[in-house]
Amino acid sequence: MNKLPTSSTTSWLNKVPEVALSFWIIKIMSTTVGETGADFLAVNAGLGQGVTRTVMAALLAAALFMQLRTRRYTPWTYWLTVVLVSVVGTQITDLLTDGLGVSLYISTSAFAVVLAAIFFVWHRVERTLSIHDIVTRNRELFYWAAILCTFALGTAAGDLATEALGLGFTWGAVAFGALIGITYAAWRMGGNAVLTFWIAYILTRPFGAALGDLLTQAKTYGGLGMGAMWTSALFLTVIVILVAVAQIGMNGRRSAQLAE
């Protein structure tokens, strides 16, 4: 899903990565870390929900500040922000569901409406939703607002499917994985690249959430019993390796360009 229209040259270079296989691997693992990491910090590490939300919100603010200050895509900064957005997006949904007792039907619908509103305003102002056109501050702010909302929406939709509708973790992961496959097939058959990208991006969040629950939850609850700590550590390790490879590759390309 990388054949998206580009904009004219500006003083910024595009602030987000190319959409390749590694992009989707890191994205899915980031969503899973958002699900398992929040649970580990709040429960296993004993920080509690309040402290965890405060710490993660502060870290996200710092990461987003660094991301906004750059003028080109920097792998480690970008993906650090995505991981933290994933954690905070999960916490927003959990606060509404567990803390305030908001129905998953309501929160899922509300986040869908908010996301649609962000896309509507973004398109009205900038005339594009392409991630290959994140070359101005306004577009980047719209982009990160949409990303945060997709994580919150995906968490709510995933919990709705696996818990409220009773699909369970395994069938929830299968169902959302199948929807991602259908979206990919639609793109391959000539579907709109921007539309199919955002649909897939939204769907990877509930897929990652269902996968995270499947891996971490005890076998008596339908999971594989790996636990939040080991699952988070494993996925974070893979993310760090892939991001390090991307960062080293980008540094090498920049050095070659300067040498020319």
C-alpha cells in the first residue's frame, strides 16, 4: 500500500516511513505492546492505573515534541512515538470502560465518529489524507491526532469483538486478520491506496490487541499464558531490532548523499 500520491517539494521531507512489510510488522507489534505494556506496568509492576497513565502521557508528550521538531523521517523517534501512542490509546479506552463504566458499544461508536471528523477536517484543510504528504506541521498534527484515535478505536473495537460479542482471543485475532487480508486484496485489485491504507491501519490495532490478549492471558481464560512481561519484552526486542536496521540504513544513505 505504498503507491500513494505525493505532494510538491517543500522545505520538509516526508515525516513518516514508506509502507513496506517491515512497517506493518512493527505496527502490529507496537499495537500488541500497547495492550500488554499497559497491563504490565499497571498490574505486574504495581504502578497502578493512575501513575501508569501519568507517566505514559508525559513520555508521549516528550516523544511527540521530539518528533515534531525533526524535519524528516527519523526511524527511532517516529516508532518510539507510535509505541507510546499505542500505550496511551489503550489507556484512554481502558479508562472509559473500566474507570468510567462507558459501554464498549458507545466508546467504539464515539471513537469512530471522532476519527471520521478528524479525517473530514484534515481533507477539507489539506486536500489529501496521503501519508506520503506529511510535509507540513499542520499535516503532521492531523496525522498524529488520527493515529491516536485509531489506537483508541482499535482497542475499543477489539475488546467489543473479543469480550462483549464473545469471539474470544483466538477467533478475534482470526477475524481481524481476515479483514486485514481482505483489505490487502482490495488494494491489490485496484482499490484506493489511501482508503485501504487507513482501513488496514485501523484494523491492525484490534488484531494486535486480540493477539496480545491471546499470548498473555492464562490458559483458563483462553490464552496461551505467556504473561505480559515476556510478551512485551519479546515484541519490544523485535521492534528495536527492526527500527535499528532502518535507522542504520537511513544514516548510511544520508552519509552517501553528503559524500556525493
